[in-house]
Amino acid sequence: MNQQNLYEAFPKGISRDIAYVFYQISLYYIPGVIVYLLFFRRKVTPFSNLIVGMMVVVFATQLLLGLYFLLVHLGWNIQQAFFFLQNQQPPRWSAERLILIKQIGLALTTIPFCYFIYGITKGKYNYQVNHIPLVFPDLPEIFHGFRLLQISDIHSGSFDSMKGVKKGIRKIAEQEADLVVFTGDLVNGRADEILPFAPHFASLSAPFGKYAVTGNHDYSYGGAFGDKEAWQANIRAVQDNYGKCGFELLNNRTVALTKGDETIYLTGVENWGKPPFPQYGDLNLALRDVPDDGFKVLLSHDPSHWDEKVLPHQSKVHLTLSGHTHGMQFGLNFKYLKWSPIQFVYPRWAGLYEEARQFLYVNRGFGWLAFPGRIGMYPEISVFELRTGGK
């Protein structure tokens, strides 16, 4: 038995005829979308994103059905072997049983199919606000209760709904955080991608300001612009557009945040990632004027930087905020079950990590890249409440 003639799981009549049409479409949908991408897609629209997203949905559904029928075949072969060893004639599967097996296969794929459809329609704008209390023994007392909000990976070149983006910005504003930070990847590559959305991000405010660092996509790729001069001009324009969004860039530098007569330090580095990603971040330069015993928060786009440079550094960094992984935009994200294929590439891929009384938080991102959806790994707004204690 295989996936062929799945439409026979439906009773004869109009339902089987409709199922047959959908079955035929599924056979040619993926190559059809590839042709569409090669010759017709020119800009990001809700329709084009839906078309591309459905390609992944169709592929995933076919993959799950293939796995199901592989297991059915395995069970059938085990049954055959059992009867052979007993010198008995194995029973034949009736037509009714074969239809039932197909019906079970379709039923089992209905839930993930709907899960995927939600991810490419509503899920990519289903902004989740996560509140993370963090306790530090050496946080200045006056900063107890300080609220720091992080977003990451806007990827404005992927957006297909101004309404959806404004929904996320409203959620940020509703948190009334003391400080707002953004950990890189403002665009997919081109500086002008953010311009339609810049006034809305600029409308956000916080008492201690809005700061950001660049991510790998903010440096784009030289070949996409024809020559080095155009590429470098685009990089400069991206950094200028951070300002149009109201963010002050902290590329390899630190600002002091003072409250009363106490100070904490907000440090930012340019993108530092494992090859092929650029390694422009210079933690030594960023921390050169910061006292070793000062309380430090670091913005660093790629979580790889934490293990490679931050933890071994002579100066303790209390909290590092990163993004970059997107949680692969696919996985399971429940209270007691978190899984995504990206964890095989990035051991620190989403959420909170602690080593040697230092914390890393990896934000799942505000936007998306390439695949126009988020399946299980919905966009994230992280709100940290810094607390004193635990001495």
C-alpha cells in the first residue's frame, strides 16, 4: 500500500470527486510554485507569501503521509513474516480495511495540516509577550523592578501586512517598559525595506531610551548590489534607518543608564557569528571603559557569541540578549516541551540559559525570513524584570 489513490478513502460521489481534484493538485503544486518563483514572483504580497507557504504545507503533509504508510508497510511485512515462520498462509487485507487505513492516515495528518495553515496565515503575526523575572545579587537596589523589553529580527522585507505589524508594535507599547532594545536584523538585505514601517517603530518610546545592534542581514551581501561601493552604501543606509525607527545603535560601545546615584551599563556589539556570518563584534572595545564590577547587559545578535566570547571574558556580563535563530520558525513550544530542528545547529536556540551566574536569552524574533510563516514558534516580545536578591 502507498499514498496513491488516497481519494478512495472518501465514499463514491461528489466527495470523492473533490478529493481526486485536490489529490491531483497536490502532485503538481510544488513544481508549479517553483516555476512561479522563477518567472513570476516580483514582490512580497499576501498572495505570493500564501502560495510559497502552501508549498511547505503540501510538502510536510506528503512527508507525514509517507511516514504513515511506511509504518503501515512495516506492520504488514511483520505480519507476513510472522505467518511465514508459523508455516501459515497470511490473511489478505480486505478492500474495506485498505480504505480504513487510508482514512486513518488522512485523519492523522489533519491536525498538523491545520497547524501549518494557521502558521502561514495568522501565526506569523501572533505576537507572544513573555515575562521573565531575573534575580541578581549585585543589581543596584534602585534598579529593582526595572523593566527591559527586547525584540529581535524584524526582517521588514518579509512583511505582507501593515495591520499585522502595527498589532505587534501596539503590544510593545502596552508593556510600558523602562528600556526597549532590538537585537538586530532590521531588514532582509535592502535598506529601503524598513521605510514603510519606520514611523510606527519610531512612535515607540521608553524612559531610558531605545537601543539596538546590527545583525548579519543588516550587512546584506555584496553580490546583490553589483559592486562594493553600492553594497557599502546600502550598509550605511541600513544603519541610518535604525535612527529613523528611533533606535540608537550600540555597535561596539556602551552607554551608562543612571538612576538616582546608581548606574548599570548597556553594551552592544556588531554582529559576531560563526562563519559564514560576519564577525564585526568587538567585546573588548565595547567594554573598555566599563568597570569590571559594573552591572552589564549586552546586546549581541548571534547567541554563538555568548559561548565563544562572552563567557570566557574577564569582565562578567550579567545578561546577554540575542536573537538570530528564529526558533527556525518551526517547532513545539509548550511549557514542558520545547523542540525545534534548529537546536541541532544552535545549542542555545530559544529562551533562557544560565552559566556561572550569567544569563543568555535568545528571542524568537519579531518577523520571519524565507518561509512566510511561523509554525509553533510564534513571534516574541520579551519583557525582563530585573530584581535584586539571591545573595
